[in-house]
Amino acid sequence: MVMNSHVVDTSRSPCALLRPVAVNDVKLEDRFWAPRIEKLVANTLPTQYKLLEETDRINRFRWASGKLSSKPEKSIYIFDDTDAYKWVEACAFALAQAPNPEIEKLVDQVVAEIIAAQEEDGYLFTEYHGQKSRRWRNLTLDHELYSAGHLIQAAIALHRTTGKRALLDAAIKFANLISAVFGPDRLRGVPGHPEVEMALVELYRETGDIRYLETASFFLEERGKGLLKPIDQEVLRLYNFLGGAEYLIDSKPFRELDEIVGHAVRSLYLNCGATDIFIETGDKTIFEALMRLWNNFVNCKMYVTGAAGSRYISESFGENYELPNTKAYAETCAAIANVMWNWRMLLATGDAKFADIMELALYNAVLSGISLDGTRYFYVNPLADRGKTRRQPWFPCACCPPNIARLLASLPGYFYSVSEEGVWIHLYASSSQKISYEGKAVEIVQKTNYPWDGTVDVTLSMVEGIEFSLFLRIPGWCSRALAKFEDKEVNLKPGTYAEFRKKWGPGEKITLSFEMPVKLLVAHPHVTNDFHRVTIKRGPLVYCLEREDCPDADVWNLILRDENEFTTEYRKDLLGGVVVLKNKALVVDENAWKERLYQESEETVLKEKKVEATGIPYYVWANRTPGSMIVWIPYIKNRPKL
Amino acid sequence: MVMNSHVVDTSRSPCALLRPVAVNDVKLEDRFWAPRIEKLVANTLPTQYKLLEETDRINRFRWASGKLSSKPEKSIYIFDDTDAYKWVEACAFALAQAPNPEIEKLVDQVVAEIIAAQEEDGYLFTEYHGQKSRRWRNLTLDHELYSAGHLIQAAIALHRTTGKRALLDAAIKFANLISAVFGPDRLRGVPGHPEVEMALVELYRETGDIRYLETASFFLEERGKGLLKPIDQEVLRLYNFLGGAEYLIDSKPFRELDEIVGHAVRSLYLNCGATDIFIETGDKTIFEALMRLWNNFVNCKMYVTGAAGSRYISESFGENYELPNTKAYAETCAAIANVMWNWRMLLATGDAKFADIMELALYNAVLSGISLDGTRYFYVNPLADRGKTRRQPWFPCACCPPNIARLLASLPGYFYSVSEEGVWIHLYASSSQKISYEGKAVEIVQKTNYPWDGTVDVTLSMVEGIEFSLFLRIPGWCSRALAKFEDKEVNLKPGTYAEFRKKWGPGEKITLSFEMPVKLLVAHPHVTNDFHRVTIKRGPLVYCLEREDCPDADVWNLILRDENEFTTEYRKDLLGGVVVLKNKALVVDENAWKERLYQESEETVLKEKKVEATGIPYYVWANRTPGSMIVWIPYIKNRPKL
């Protein structure tokens, strides 16, 4: 029984402009997303379950509940419980899309193991099972609250999508304990890894119990007071090594932050929680801080793919414009967090700029994180590689695989919203849905070949005519957008929502045309790695060059020139069906560089022979024979003399 | 009483082509190095002594010898003894250059504290003083052998330069203990941080005791067998985090290494030790491995400044061509290690390519590590900066300051060598020296304004005529080299030693002219950060642009064009006297980038106004008001169309 499979339920939130449309109300029928979700159900969720078992993630719960006598050895991180939680959440949203008895049975089994591991007072964190004295002692590194957050999110998703509430009851019990332990007159502390904040707000939305919102707000308010500075000398050393208070976003109060810093996932999850708190409380000083962080992120620290995090060892943001390509961090989880944050900012405001970033991260930085067959994953997503970085079936720290699973499973929930004024379309894909607006059913059908083509037919049908606005997102990436509607052509402004208001009847159609030329993007000159390089982009997709498409040269040796146009070609048999982009390229003569690292500038030589440079979407790289890959491609543009 | 102040005493080494000329035999009288060594004695050594006291480095010894009852708290690293050892070594070489009663008195005091801390059986490592059970237990991280290496080097230097042997006796006692503990039929282990290998070989040279050479060889042979993999789980986690066996250069036997990997200082110190072992044993398989490592380093992993180490957190080498500029590691100690290694390779072979790299690292990567007044230091040496990286008076991990002190103090010892065939000049600076060749005195006087000017007058005088070859290094960086000798002009080949053989009498003069045009270097195209950028170089000096010389624009916004020539100007009042290089530059219009990180390539705008770009030598950057600095400068070169 599907009840309400909202991802973020702003149905009753006082400061959200947009109300959710449930995952189960949207039916993707396109050639881009629908096959991915099929693979998610057929391959990703079953293989992840197997890996959760093989790597002792489920056994941790069995051990805690006494079914196993010794602590399982293959799971080594204290936050490993969360892999199971995220997998349950992914299954829940998958079940919202379509019934699946096998998956449902697996979920029931795993949920039973989780619940059995809960302690009497509600505590549920297998690492410290039965060791009350260790609880809440090392919030800097211990991830108890982080784990609670994922438990709560999984429980809410399962309840919303299946109506089953055993896990929700367990989550509530744990949340009650947390709310009882932490507070202004109780234990003062903040989670070393944010996550529980957004989960607690969602639990407040689910249950109406204001304590969870208060606890989430408490964690936000206490942050930045240095509470995370460890006393233990060994932990302190690690804390300092990673970047201290700034790494944990604890160097100043949230409202005073003006630069996005620290561990990228921590930072973006914290922003998700803060946005959720704003949505429920309307505290504008929180929103102002969020906007400063968003501007700094988007204008100074975000990869062109929407990825986040520049420092591969500390997994953190770097300085402004510090965006290395080969040694990018760009963790899949951070890209997912970027989608989650921008989704919340969009719900709060209805501002298209948030939808633009959400779409960018989704199609590029997130999607690169999973293989075409749905069984291998990237943890880091470099933007240039020599063919060494390959997707793996699992990781010792396996946060990314189930995280991308839960995002993809819930994806239909990101396509539409409703507001007082009407219905909003954020993302484009062939799909059909029945959306409830003011209690009345609005049927919407999209027909499109997006993202390969910028034409979208949107058809609305309803039994009785109702007046409302249809808000259509005009992507910020498009050069020119047109709508054909009631025999008129209207020019639309990219980077906005176009509003069509009327009393809609049955069978109304709007045809959108987003011009989708190949664009060459350049980066701010202080992104020193990208100087005199371009990224090829078409529509929402960032392209790259990969060795396999270029038999004549290592793609790191190619140079694009400014005078040539790209040609586009849809190749349905290639990499699940992609539009490739082709151009001629110059080639650096590597022989001129044999056993040389530096030489005088006159000695650089280009080969006489030109080759074809074939761009493929970045998200499909590393699905074939390993070879060099590059997003920022050397580019020569003739310039006036001095 | 100065006895023989050799840095590396190859006087009796069977497989060294070159024999040393002692530090005290060379008198630098130039405007480049001599003032630096004056400041070393006047500022660096006394301030370092104060800091050694203030930061409890000396107190560690006092505590170990029972003079202090509790362990000093301000010194936190277990290898902190070595800061005192390196300072003693620096003082010893300074005393070889000129007597200095104050420094000598300080050294005597510090040496007394060190010796008093030695345990009865010779063990000397304050961290484990009196805790026999902790000795040699965690070679991976514990630095006992590293510390022994620096003790031995300091002791040898002090003995060679002052004749005082108390510290040498202490070092011998410790070396005897090490040789008794480690061996094929005894404890099998290798130092986590190489250093003791070259020290033991030098002790063998100093004492003739073959055991030390055997122990050094044993350490080299045992390396690469995985002995450094820790058993303790916590240590294992750190080991894996840093890069495991490869980080410690323990992933394969030394003779099988074909790529320079791991922690840069560890790696280069190991190569120093291996070269020393080759010099004493003639084992060609070691030399072959060294050449593979050298070629890989110089052709794929060395910064244009001669700096080493690409990864700022693990302090290690990266992949081939991985050479980030802002987040470079490029530790001062690694550059010093580069000088030390190439010096040994040069002693072994007499091949000028090693002298070229030694000179490059010395003038650029090493010298950047110390401020003009000799009291502040860089640990990392970035090649591009926003003005945030500043030299510091000291560091919690203070390896670099006394390391650069000992190198500068011993610098005269790197200028000349002697071989069976004659006398070698490696470095150029106004100086006068009396060198012993086959028991006869050869007086050499250099007059030059090197490195600002490529003219060098070399005058030889000796009482009785003797026949030998004079080998003059023709730097690899020069475009054209001439010698005027006996009224003839001879063309010389850059990157070689030019040999002049005759029976030399009194007052013979050779005038060398090294053409020293401004050169623009480009980097291998796979150094992605440096694409379409140039480094300005003149003679041995790498140049940079710094904000203070460019009032009209942030130097990160400048772009050089290919059509303009640089002008040179010697400015004696600037930064201790430097030649500046000037050119016109285009300027990126930052307004076109306001609140933008990426935009379409057509939208990049250059300001109409051109500005003057003034290059200063890289080694003097960050000696004025903090501001942006850049070595690899954007460069536009028009190219033929496709």
C-alpha cells in the first residue's frame, strides 16, 4: 500500500513555495531514465543486498541482537550501519515506483534484523551496542547521529511508500532518545557529520512532533562554537590534520559563514538540514547564510559537472577556484548532496537557478557515479584520467553505492511540484502522471527525447476544467527557448520558469523547444588548471573525450581550435544510446616530448595530421576499455597581437 | 682546528670519479652566496638555537639525561632530536668557513647535552629514553634510525671541521649498537624514513669500519620486502592512508624500482644512501636502478624549479606529470635532498647532467625555502599562490629550517672536485681557493657576477707548473658557450664539462661566456596545469611574477604573448640585488567574470590596456607585501588554422 512517497514532504511547510508530487504519482517512460531505473531494480538493489551480506553490514545488526556471537570482521567502519539504511530507503522508493515482491521480502528481512538490534531505550548504533558508556562521547568522529539520520530517512521512506511502520517506530524511539539527550539544558553537542538535521526535520513533517524540529535547530545553533574540538590528543591530531574546525564546519556560527568550506558531504548535508529548518521556521538569517554559501559554491568552488569537493585526501572544499581535474575529489555522495540541497532551495523559493544546478549535478556528477549496468560505482569522479580510475562494485567505505541507489529510486519525485498558483515541471523526460492540484486530478504527459533533443511536448488533460498556472522550467543552459501554445509562438527566458495560466481543459498541449547547440565553456582564469581549455556542453550534458573513440591519438594530446563547428550524431548502440559530438582536432607530437618534461616554447610541435575528436557524455565514461579521458580540452584561439 | 671539512668524503672511494674539495678550502667572495652565508652565521644559526631552546628540542636531551624531571611539552614529534643534530651540523660547516667563538660555544653546550642523554649501550633517541622495550618495535613510524642518521652526520661534520670527537664517539657507539642489532642473522628491519644509510656509509668513510657500510647495505637490501607493513591495526590504517608500501618505498626491491614513488624526502634520501653504497661497492645493478629513478624523476616528476613532491598531504610523489602549482608539496627538505642526491651522482660519474639538476634545485627550489634575512622558512614551496603562503620562523615539524642551514653552511664544498685527471669546477661564483691536486697546490680564482651574468673569469696560479685537466662545467641551460683561452675562442657544448688540459703555470686565465638569454619554457602537455603557460627562465634562475611589481593588475590575470622580447635590468636595491625581466602583458578583464565560474568561450574578455609584467627570481618571492605570485604564466601563441 503506497501512501505518500514524498522525498521531502513540504505539504504543510509554512515557508516552502512548492509542495511535493509523490514518487508513485510519476511514471517515467523515457529512454534515458526509465531503463536506468529498471537496471536499478534488476541489478543494483539485488547486488547491493548481496554485498551488504558479504561485507557483514547486516551481520553487524545480527551480532548486536545476539544472533551472532562474535563481532563480524568484514565491516570496518563505525558508520557501516548506514549502508543498510540507505539500501532500505532505495528499496522503499523503488517499491513506490512498482511493486516487487522479491525486493519487498528482502527489505522485510533486513528491517527485522535492524529492529532486533535496537536497544531498549531506543539507541541503535551497532558499534557501541551494549556499551552505554561509549555513547555520545566522541561526536567529532563517531557518526552515531549521522547513522540515526539515515535510519530515520529510511524509516520515513518505507512508511510513506509501503505503509509499514515498524522501522518508523524504531526510528521514532531513537529520535526520542536523541531529543531527550541533547538540548540547551542537557547535553550540548553537535554531529561531527551532519545528516541527522534534515532527517529530524523530515520526521517532524512525518509525525508533527515539534521536538524533532527543535533538536535539529539545536544542532544547527550549537554548530560553530567549537564543540567538536576533541579533547583526546590522538583524535585532536587527526582533527587538525584534516583541517580542524573548518573541516567540520565548526569554526563559526552557521549564520556567519560566508564561504563554503570543509568536508564536502558534511558541508552540503548541513546545508540541506539548514534549508529544511528554514522551510519550517522561516528564519531569514538562515536563508541569507545559505544564499552566501550557494553563491560561493556555484561561483567559485563547483566543478563544471556539478561535482563538489576539490581535495582528494581530506574530501573537502578547497580555496576559491581550486578545482584540480585529475586529482579531483568530486565524490559521488557530494554530488548527490548537491542535488538534495538544490532541491530543498527550489522547494523553498521556486527559483529556477536551483533547478539548473540540480539538473547539472544529476546528469553529470551523480550519474557518472554508477556504471551503465548499475553494478559498479565511482567514489571519486575525476575530470581527467589516464584510464586508471575505474568503477568498483563496492568500497570499504561504501557510502556512495546505496546513496546513488536511493537518489535514482526516488528520482520521479524530483520532476514535479505543486504550489498555490499551480503545477511546476522541473525536469524533462517522457512520462505520464496524475498530479493532485487543489484536490483535483491534473494529468500530465511529457513526450520528449530529452536530453538528446530539446523538444518537449507537454499535454495536460483533466476531467473538469480548472484554472491554474503551469510553470515550465526553461533551462539556464539553453540559448533560446520557444513555446508553441494555442497556435502562438512565445519566446521564453532561459533560467526562469515560464508561467502559462488559463483554465485548462482536456487535451491541452504546449510544445517547448530548447535550442541545444554545442557550447564551449571556459573557466574563470583563476582556475589555473583549466586555462586555455574548454569543456564541451550540449543541453544539460557535459561531454568528455575518451581514448576508445579516438584510435589515432591519446585524447590528452588533442587540441581543439576555435574555427570549427561540431557535428552531432545520435548513436543508439553506443553506451546505451548517446549523442556524440564530433570535430577535428590538432595533435601534440609526443615524440617532441620524449624524455623531456620542459623545453623551450619554440620546440613544441603539433603533428601535421589532424584527427577526429569524438565527445561522449561525461556520465558514460569508463564503461569501456580503460584509456585516457579528459573534460577540459586544450583549446587554441587566435588573439590580436599586443 | 679544521681537519677536512668534506661534505661527502669520496677521497678513498673505489667507484667515485670525483674526490672532494673541502668546505674550508673554498672562499666565496661573491655578491650572491657570500652575503647569504654571512646572514646564515649572523641570523640563522643564533635564531635557530633560540628556537631549539624555546621549543624544548634541547630540553628533550636534558630530560633524558636527568637534568629535567618531567618530559618537555613543547616538542611534540618523536623525531625532534634531529633538529638539534642538523643545527650542529650547520654550525660545524659554518665554523669550517670562518672561526666564530660564540657559535662554537653554543655548539659545545648543545653537544654536551646530547652526549649526556646517551644511554649506556649507545642508544640515543630521547623519545624512548629508558624504555628499552619500545626500541626498534615500530620502525615504520618511529624514526629512531632516521634520528641516528642525523646524529652521525652531525658528529662527522663536527669532527671533520673542528677536530672535536666527543660527538663522533657517541655516534660511533650508537652506530655500533645499530650494527649489532640489525643484520641478516639478527633483527631484520628497515628504517621507515631513510637517512641512516648515507650516514652509515659516511661513517665508514670516516672510520674505515666496514660494519657501517654492511649495515647500510643490509638496510637497502631488506627494503622492498614489505617489512614495514605494520601489524598494529591503528598504525596499519595510517600506513594505508598515506599510501602503504609504495609511500615507504617498500613495495619492491630497490633494484626493481622503475618509477620514483612515495614520500619525496624518504625517496630521495634513500637514493642518496644507495648512491653512496654504489660509490663504495661498485654494484652496477644499484646504479642502474638509480638511473631509472633519476630519469623518471627528471623527465616526469620534477618541478621546473627542481622541487620534488606533488602531493601536499602525503608529502609524496604523484603520478607522472602530476605537478600541481598552488597545491604543490615541493618541500624545502625534498629540494635539499635533490641537491644531495645529484651531488652524489655527480661524484660517482662526473656527468654534467647531475650538476645541472643540482644547480637548478639549489638556486630555485632550495633557496626559496629561506627568507632574505635568513630567519623565516617555507616548508612547502608552491609555484602559484594568492599571497597566503608565507615563510614562518619555525614549524611544529621543523625539519626544513636546520636542513637548509646545513646545506648553505656546507655550500662551498659543492663548488669544486678533483679527479685523477685534474680539477673540476661545478658552480660559479667569485671565489678564491687553494685546491690540492696530486699533493700540489692549485690556486683558483673565479671572478663573475653569476647568476646575473654569464661571464666567468677563471684564473689559475700555481708555484710550480703541473699538467692536469681543468674541467669546466658548461651549464645545460645556456644556448651558446664560449671560452677565451690563450687568445683563442673555443665553442663549448652546453650540458658537458669542457676539458682544458695543459701544463699550468702561474696566472693562467680562461674567460667563459655563457649566453644567458631569457627563455620561455613550456611543460609536457600532460602536465595539465601548465598547458598554454610558460615559465620564464634566465640562466639557472626560474622567474615568477609577484603582485608587488605589478600595480595595475593581479598577476594571475596577466597573459604573455609570443611576439615580445624581454628586457633585463639589474636592480641592486631590490630584494638583495636581482636582475628583473620586463615585458608587456595582456590582462584578463575580471569584471567579465564577476559572479561567474564558467561561461561560453566567446565571452572571455581581455582588457584593452596592456600592463608591464615584471619577473623576479622565484627564490625571492614572498619577501615583501603578501600578494599573488605565479611561475607558470598564461601564454598566447598564434597557431596555424586547422
